[in-house]
Amino acid sequence: MKKVFCIGELLIDFVAENQGKDLSKAKEFSKKAGGAPANVACAISKLGGDSFFIGAVGNDPFGTFLLRILEDEKVDISFAQRCDTFTTLAFVSIDAEGERDFVFSRGADKELTYDSSLKSNFENNIIHFGAATALLGGALEETYNRYLFDGLTKNAFISFDPNFRSDLWKNKEDVFIRKCHAFIEKSHLCKFSLEEAQLLSGKDKLEDACQFFHEMGTQVIVVTLGSEGTLLSTKDFHKTIPSIKVTPKDTTGAGDAFIGCLLQQLTEHSKLEDVLANENLLSNMVSKANKAGAITTENFGAIQSLPTLQQLDS
């Protein structure tokens, strides 16, 4: 079984539950573990995969809380780092349909430094680049780029999820697009939301967007479409895979559950190039990942809502 290395932020989500989407009106918050790469690592581990989290948290009670959560979920944190900068925080409000509003207070995640000893671990394994904050500068962005290079030189399978957050990129969307393109062109698998696919391609139609990304170099593209399922695209086929019907309470982590489940299934195959060319196999994998994402929306908080194998198989 292949290992999956998830690189980026681990943070505290302060969630204003059942108080509407407008954060300015929120009065009470619940503390939850969050951060897209950490969510993905937990999703993989919870489904029986071998996942590693690579990121930085502060030398403070929040950092301790977060690392304990990952340990409880059996994620390997041996490459996680701690620093004197305060742990990154996100304030989240959720409306009746489970949609979110974010405000970030960035801290320790940006301090992740490069560890040359990791390079040998990447060989023939999977690296997931899925941080919302990684392209904002700081040591994390430099480290992100160096790990991408290391992964490519070690024949690693590269997965990329841009995790666009409008609050972080106001009036700087062109910078975000440029930085993402450097990862898209080198990735084997890219996962986008509809908004991200249109933003990063400059195309309104999804078919045109996928063609744009394939021409850049990406082999497999998945575009999550909420209740409509997921668009799966390769150079040879293009189809929408339906999802299951649920009543969402919180969409936080749904995309992370999706990509985590998809990556976990990929870890079970030694020759991933064969998987990527197999339409039926890949479609079944995406269908299962759709179910994982949908189940995650039925409860509040990303990590505690991630499904188990038993839930997916029922």
C-alpha cells in the first residue's frame, strides 16, 4: 500500500453553528480541528490508509490540541513541526444549507520549513498538495515548492487541490491563478470546485476548462458539483458521476473527504498509470468518494464527520 503525505495547514476552526452565514452576527463559537490537508490525512487514515501530515502549529494549547486530534485519528505526525508563532485560526459561520463564510487569522502554518530527510520517503508514494494558505508566502510556500520538486524527482504521484478562499485572495486572484498553474501542470490528479475550475481556467464551460487543464499537463481532473455529483475528466473520457442524496448541515470538509477517499483507493494499486486509464475503475472510485463527501456534510465539524469504511460500504 502506498503512503500519502499531506502538506499544509492544521488550524482551529471556531464554528458559529446555527447562527446563519453572516459572521458579524455570530456570538458563540465551538472549537474544531481543521485545515484541508489535515482533514484529507484523517480521511485517508479513517478508511484504513497510511497518511502523514506535514505542517506547523504553535507551541500553545491549540497546537497541542490539534496534534492530539491527528494522533487519535492515527495520522502519522512525525514530520509535523511546532514553532513560537501562534497556531492559525479560522472563524467559520454556516447557513441553513450548510454553506460557509470564512475569516482567517494566519499564524504558525506559514512557518513550515523544508526537511531534506523527507525526500527519500516520497519515492513511489503519493503527495497531496491541498493547503488553502500555502501560496500566500512565508516559509510554507517555499517548502511547498521544494517538496513538489522532490516528489517529481522521486516518481511520486502528485495530487493538487487549490482550496481557493476568497477572503485570502481579495484583489490578488491573478497571483493565485499564476501560482496554481505551476502545480496544475505538474500534477497527475487535480480536484477543483466549480468556482475554482472556472477561475483557474478562465473558461465558463466545464468541458472547456477541463480541456485547458489537460493541455497544461494534468491527467485526471475531478470537479465537485455538490448534490449533482462530480465531473470526472481524462484525455479519453468525460462524464458526471452522481452522488447520494443527503440533508447537509455543514459542508466543511466535504471536498477533503472526497479527495481523501479517492486517494486512499489509489494507495491500493501499485501501477497508478493503469488505474488512471481505466474508465470503469476510476468511475467507481469517484462514486465512492462522492459518498464519503456527502456523508461528511450530515454533521458539524470536518474530522469528526469523516466516514468510516463501514459507513461507505453500507
